[in-house]
Amino acid sequence: MTEVFYFSSTGNSLYAAKRIADELEGRLRYIPKYEGGDTEADRVVIVSPEYALGLPVPTVDFIRRLKTHAPVYIVLTYGGAVMGADRAAYDEAKEAGLDIKAVFTLKMVESFTVFLSVPKFYIKKTMKKAPSKLGEIISRIREGAAFEPKKRRGGRRDSEKMREGWRQMGAKLWASDACVKCGKCVSLCPVGNIETAGDRVVFKDNCVACLGCYHRCPNKAIKFAKFNKQFRYFCPLADEGELGK
């Protein structure tokens, strides 16, 4: 049995994880809702976005508590550059005592876009290439590929400094007058960092910078600092209703 664990906020890793689970006849699990650490799977695949040339906090915490003797594969979705993120992920899994076989990378659309907008033609071009690349990755996992990523500059390991950076970023998120208090941001936050207090939406101090609230607010009411970018993104190859199920 294959178990596919994933973390996703804007759908890129959801798309990859769901297809991997479907083609390998595996079970799909959303990391923020998976409280356990043990698995009896014969093969484990972890699908996660790459954040700042490293791993998101929820992914790191999951890797550190995962207990399995099964071969482990990691698939990183990324929008900008990988550099040494694949090696950082490999080393994290190795130090956690996992039988890490390989780390694959899948080019998707950048979602850290509080400062920029991604052109539609680029999104279309990237989405056209992604399925075939993912197909190659699935084939290599099925075949039992094993390789150690090269050591390259730019890979970032989890640290308190990085986590503090995410928390500071969260402090810059706020809800504008366009907010109708629908509660979507509260329900989708993977770490319970958002709550309502009276007629206000409150962002607490445990943000992991996934930007799910920013991108998926139906009224684009969530803003970052003084920026007023209108671009929002959710992977067109994924079904938002399936995220977290």
C-alpha cells in the first residue's frame, strides 16, 4: 500500500499528490489533519511546496514525527527556483531516520505573489508542461528509483529564524473592508492562526506563510502590508473543494 501525504494551500501540491495517489492506487492524506506519526504503508510519498528554498513548517514537523521503515519519496512543487531545496529536504528526511530514496521537483506556478502578478500566458504554459513531467516522476517512483540530490548552494534548513520570519510575515496580513466575515480563512488555515473576534478577523502569531487565506479569500479582502495586488492563484488543475479532504 502506498500512502501519499501532502501539504498544499494553493493547489499545486494537491494536484500532484492526488494524481500520484490515483496512479499508484494509494491513500491520500492531508498533513495538517494527520495527527499520527506511524504508518504501515509499503511506500510513502510526501508532496509539498518549496518555501524560500526549503520546506514549509508543517512539512518539516511531519517528517520529524513520521515513523516508518518503508521507502520514502519526496516531491517538491516550486514556482521560482529549486537551487538546493531538494537537498535540504533529503537531508531533513535522512536525519529523521527515514529510508529516503529520492527527491523529485515539479515546476508549477509561483504562489508567493504578494509583491507580483503572474502573467496568464505563463500560467497556461506551465500548466501545459506539468502533467507530462509529473507522469515521469510517477513512473520513477513506481520503478523504485533511488538517488541522492546534489549538494548545491541555496538550500535552507528549518530554523527558529525561519519560523520567526513566517510569524513576522503573518503579522502583516490584514482584512480590508471588503471582508464579509464568511469564515473561509478561519476554516482553511492549516495551523489555526486566524480567528474572528466580534466584527474583526484576527491574525495571530503562528503564521507559516502558506498564503492560503490570501489567495482563496472570495472577496480578495486579505491584504499584505501596504500592497494592493489583485492577482490571486489556485492551481487550475486542482479542485479547491478537495483540498484538506
